[in-house]
Amino acid sequence: MSKTAAVAWSAVRDALHRKVFYAVLAFTAILILLVPMLPTAEVGVQVDLAREASLGLASIMAFVMAVVLGASTLPGEMGRRSIYNALSRPLRRRQYYLGKFLGIVVVLAMSLAFTYLVVLAFVGARYRSFSPGLAKAFFAIFLEGTLLASVAMLASVYLSPVPCVLLTGLFYVIGHVKGDFLYNTLTNADKPPALRGLAGIFYYLLPNLERMNINETVAHGERVFRVGAVELALILALAVTFTTVFIALGAYLFERRDL
């Protein structure tokens, strides 16, 4: 574990030295502070709309951070040939792979923690509303970002960064439309059998990412339904299960790749 932790720390340091890391954080923070300039509805719900917009920006930031880091870490190490120095030591490839992933997770957690504090300060100063409950939404955003990073890293074992980003983006879209579009296609007898079969494959093999989307519910004070410990536990179980599968598969393929 100490070797894996050392690789993870190197991944964190590498991310902190990238200008894109600070650019994404700064851009997100600026957009959050500009939320009051958006068209708003009645005065009584302005704070809800501001919280929802801020959570939406945090979700975009997490997506960009997770996918870019996940898709570029391994190819970047291979391009700089620094991976060969690391693997020449008594370090297994799966330890290296897991360490890089954990480093991305730490960077993602740091980014979301910073954004959470910015949102709390912004909502508190602008609307005189203390909203610690937004942590539930940030927790779900973090879990989804972790899952997306595992998908991007899996793809990066054999693909360059751009195809990895596109593939992970496709995974994100399919995961969010799974519960509606794919199910309707699967159960619609008027659709061609081949299309229904393809929809069934994606429906049963891919996670339903829309279950992790609790931004609107939390932003509006959980008036429709309360996001309690059970709901958060289900989201955690979903994210951990699929992330573990993708990381295990990625480590397996990475060990067998000819470097």
C-alpha cells in the first residue's frame, strides 16, 4: 500500500502542476459568482435557482476534471517515458495503475471541496442562507466523477486522450438517458429487434447515472423527497460497484499491455 500511496501522491503533484487544474477551478468559481446575473423567477425562489445553477456548474467541473485527468494520465506518462522508470522498480503494474487512479480521486475531492466552500460562501453572502445540506449533492457529484475517471482510465490503456474523452462522454450520456430512452426502446415492440437488443445490452450493462443526479432535489430544499442515509448509501453502492469493476478491468488490461 505504501508503494500505491507513493504513486497516488505523484499523481496529485502532477495534477497540481498543471495549469488546466487551476484554470478549471477559477473558471468554475467565477461562473458561480456570476449566477445572480442569470434571469431569475420570483424573489422567493432565487436562492433555490442559485443553488441549482451552482451545483450544475460543480457537476460540469467534476466531469471535466475527472475525464481529462483520467484520459491523459497514463498516455502522458507513456509519452514522457517516466512510466518506465517507475515500473523498473519493485512495483507491480496494478499498483501503479491503482495509485494513479487514487491520485485522480484525491484531486477531484480537493476540487469539489473548494467548490463547495465557494458555493456556501456565495449563497450565504448573497442570499443570507446557510446551506450545508448541499454536501449531499457534492457527495453524489464526487461519486459520479470517480466513476467517470475509472472509465476514462480504462479507455486510456489502449487509446489516446481525445478518443478517451469522447468515449467517456458517450458513456456519460448513455448512463443518463438509460432510465428513460433505453427502457422505452427496449420495451417498444414497434422498434426493430436489432435495435431493441442493442438497447437491452446497454440498459443492463451500464449504470443508471441519473440516480446520482440529486442536484435539483437538494437545491430546492428536498421538498419533493428527502435524500436520506438510505438514498446516499444506494448511490454509494452503485458508484463503488461499477468503479471497482472498471478499475479491476483496467488494471488487468494494463498488466498485459506491451509497453
